[in-house]
Amino acid sequence: MQQLHFQQGPIRPPSEADSLLIRTTQGCPWNKCSFCTLFDDMEFSIRPVEDINRDIWAAKAFYKDRKFTRCFLQDGDSFAMETTDLLEVLQTLKQTFPELEQISSYGRAQTMTKKTPQEMKAICDAGLNMLYCGMESGSIDVLKKMKKGITPKSILKSAEYAKQAGMKMMTFIIMGLGGKELSESHVTGTAELLNQINPEEIRVLTLAVKAGTDLDDMVQQGAFTPLTEKEMVEEQRKLISLLDGISSQYGNYHSINLLMELSGRLPVAKHNLLSTLDRFLSMDSDEQNNFILGRRIHYYTRLQDMENRLYFDTVQQQLSKIGNTNPTAIEEVFYHLRQRMI
């Protein structure tokens, strides 16, 4: 196997699986979120421009004649770079891979709002035309509890900067992030902020509490009560019902999500999205548990997969072993199966 002679970071969005990956920073400039351990052992640093440019040329040699139309800049926030340095990297990228149509990066609201609108426009014009925003929630209470280090106002301001510059914006939100204590605030605040931003895409993730995180400690101490699988579906239904006046692409693309078939462009797809959620919620508890377990152990991808009698019966046998009449035991199993998926 040919050996890489350029750095690769530990993370990229699922949609960037086939993209050229170029590492501009190492780690995350914040690295304090209660639910994340991804960069725990990594001190944030911005890589020297000459090292990044060297990697770009090394990637060109490694991939030879392969054509890339998309590039993702790793790790946590390329906007932390000095604007002149970032522009130089983008110039090298377009020179080396002239077929690139989209260059994207994660960007923290607090970092981006330190750029001037003119700087953001220059960055977009140089090729960085897609922003991934880990919004997670639009609730100030949830953002504080999760130690996100951002506010709804700063998220909105950074979104306005990006859109005014001509960048597309993709936002990630996490169902269940408020727990039972802040579920109402999480849903209403997130819907309100998304309605204000109208991002190009809304991507949904389902909460799985990772062992060793501050959030895991909160669960153990009783300060955070995780939602059940059904409650997270109900939460998502309420969120979608509150989305109004936006034209975003909405999707549950990550494998950790229960209903991955939820996908479509608003507002046209809103009825179908709600209908799919209602189909699950209208099932009796035994059917719901069968589907949840079947998804978590990879028998099902979509609700209609339950129609496969062999799969259904096999999953039902597994449920019987857990104890289908014990809701607490079943939820604990679902909880731990989600943990294994992150």
C-alpha cells in the first residue's frame, strides 16, 4: 500500500468521505464541549503555511491523476488562521487542484466573527465556499450547559457573515442535547435560530453520551437525564413542525440516527418528514422496540425493512432475550448500543 506523505486529521463530515482532505489546523481551538472527547489529547495549533502547501503538493503526487471536485480543510476550525495565510493556502489548492468546485471547513462562530465582512468575502472568493457549523442547539441554556462557548447571537452573526460573503452553510444539530430537563428549550430555540439562518443544509445527529465526557459525569450525577429513543423522535417531530419559511435541505444522514430515511428539501418535504415520524410514533411499543433494536444491530435501515419477516422475527428473538416486558432494561440496551456507534 502506498504510504501517505501528508497529514490527515481524525475527523471530517460524513458527506466529505470522497473529498480531498487537507489539514490546516490540529485539534479544536475551544475543546471544552461537554459531549466531546475527540481532541482531548491534542493541543490546538495552526500549521505553518509552508507545511500545508507542502502537503497539498504531496497529495497531488499521491493521488496522481485523480480528479477532486471537493476539498475539506481539517481539523476543527480553519478560520482560526490569519486571513492572509488562509488565502495563500486556498490559492495553492486551486493551483494544484484546479478542478475543485467546493472547499469547506468547520468554523466556530466566535472565530468567524473576528473576521471582517471583507475578509470573509475574500476567503469565499478564493474558494472556501462551504461552512460547516456545529450549532448543536439554538437554546442559550443548552449551549451553556454543554459548554459550547457560543451563543445564539454569535451563531446568527457568523451565519450572516458567511452568507453575505457568498458561502453555503451547513448546520449540525443534536437531538436530545437538552436532556429531559431542557428539551422544550432545545427544540424551540433551535427551530427559532434555524428559521432565522435558513442554512443550505440542516443535518441531524442523535445524542449518544460518550463515556469519559463531562456529559457522562452529569448523567451519573443526575444533572442530565437522557431522552429515550422515542422521546428523541418526538423531539425531532416538534422541531420539524416549527421550521417555517426556510428552504434548507434537511437530513438524518449519520448512521447513529434512528430514522435515516428522513431527508428532503423544505418546505416541500415537510409533510413527508412528519408523516414518516408519525408512522413510527403510531406503532405500538413492541413494534417501536423491534425497529429500534433492528436499527441498532444493523438489521434495518428504513421502517419498511420491518416487512421482512425473517429480519423481524430475528430481532424479536433478541428482544425476548433482553426482556421485552422490562422497559428500563430495553432502554439501557438502546443507550449502550448508541454509545457504540460514536
